[in-house]
Amino acid sequence: MDYARQWWDGRNPNFPAFSVDCTNYISQCLFAGGAPMRGAPNRGTGWWITSGWQSGREGHYPNETWSYSWAVANSLRWYLATSKRGLTATQVSSVLELELGDVIFYDFKGNGVINHSTIVTSISDDMVYVHAHTNDSEDRPYPYTNSGAYTPNIKYYFYKISDVFN
């Protein structure tokens, strides 16, 4: 949680920053928590980033320097749903099953496409609070009802991150 709290309203210069930065931030938090990367250099497999992004000009990064799952919410959700080694997770049905460091994905339109990702940073009185990037958020109530992206069709996907990496 230290990493999430340190960088919730800033960008770590050791990683790229995206205009839609939510999943990049979540990936950084998971990596800081010890999750191992795997799959490089195939952008469509695994979960990883290389230092190669730093050789590009600001905003112009070389190809194949991070996996889709590192930076795209929908891709990270599918990676966590299917990964059998390294960074793994289990989807649970209730937000109350989550613990600190777990991940919540948001399908704002309810159309099956994940639009946003957050990390659980505190739990109090049966409310789960999250940190996020893009619209930087600190200890925001997870339902996002005060977000401009919120719709009545919203669907949440709750993932418990495995504490053991194999």
C-alpha cells in the first residue's frame, strides 16, 4: 500500500505515464508488491514492462516495451482471469471478500468491456476504498457513484490477488 499511497497523485519517472493511466498505475502497484513479470517480448502475452520505453522521446515510445495487460484495463482483467503462474488472482462475487492490494475493475456501460481499474487501499465499516489514476483518486469509495463515467448499468469485477507467486 505504500507505493499506491506514494504515487496516487503523481507519476513515477521510472515508468511511462499514459493519458489513460489507471492500469499502468495498478500494474506498478502490483509490481511494487512483488508480483513477477512474465511474457516479454510478446505484447499480447503475459504481464510485463521493459526499460525500453525510456529510450523513446516523451510520448513516443518504442513498440513492444510493455504488454497490453500492463497498460489496458480490459487486458489486465483477462490476464488475471486466466493466469496460472506468476501474478495470479481469483475473481470473487462480493466486494466484502477483498483485502488491501486487491483489484476492482469497472465496466461503466455494462457492455462487457472493462473501462477502469483501481486498487483497494482501505476498508472501513463495510466500505471498500480505492486509489486510482487517470482522474487521480485517494481513498475513494469503490462504487464511483460520484464519477462522470458512472452509469446505472455499471458492473464491477472483484479480483483477489494471490499473495504467493509461483
